[in-house]
Amino acid sequence: MQAARPAIASDLTSLLELFRASEVSAAAEPAEHAARIWADMLGHPGVDVFVASVARQIVATCMLVTAPNLLRGGRGHGFLENVVTHPDFRGKGYGRAVVEAALATAWARDCHHVLLQTGRKDPRVHAFYASCGFIGGLRAGYVAQHPAQ
């Protein structure tokens, strides 16, 4: 089993390298802007970023956002975002390690559920999420995009 850990401030450079290598959505630029966002994320209550690394190179990450809730008996919600694994390290347990760390944190915070959305069409991505305990089709996902996009 691969190990995941909470991200720390000094992980930013390696994290941005992971995003570039993985061809996910464009990362924040320039570096100063990314650094301000990163500091805000790490200091924001209810936001947790998990990473898995090999020789100090971050090879997988995800972000968990937890929020309080007055429904569901007062149990919170969890939202899993930005699940990324470096293409050279896929299928080796690193993505699973960060997702499992996020889920363990959500359950420790007594979240009722953790929601995840993906725009990926690759059936392997969906099989991966199912193998991590996510069940597709229980809810419908909708997205409202910023009008300027």
C-alpha cells in the first residue's frame, strides 16, 4: 500500500509540476498567484489536500472540502476534487492512497457522504472511482459555469 500525507506549504512546486505533467486544467499562473492561492487553501478550515510522493516528487493528489450541514442529522458533506495522478505512476496505488486518505478524513469528521464529479469519459477512471467505494448514478450532477467562460 502506498502512503499519502497531508500537503504542506513546500509541496507547491512539485504539485504544479504534477498538474503540468498530467495535462489537467490549467494551473494558476504566475507563481506568485499560485503561492497566494496555495497559502489560502492550506489555511482554509475544511480544505485538505493529500499527496503521495516518490523521492520527493508528488505523483498523486486530491483535495477534500468538508462543510457543516443542518440536514442529515447534522452530519457534514464532503466534496472530493482535483484527483490527479502522474501518467507514469497510474495503476500503482498512489491515486488510491490519496483518495483513501481523503475518505478517512471525511469519515472521521462524520460526513454523511463524499461527493465526486468527473468529466472524464475513460471507463478506467470510472472503474477506479467505483473501486474506491464511489457509486455512480445515485445523484445527478449539474454544473453552473461562470458567465464569462
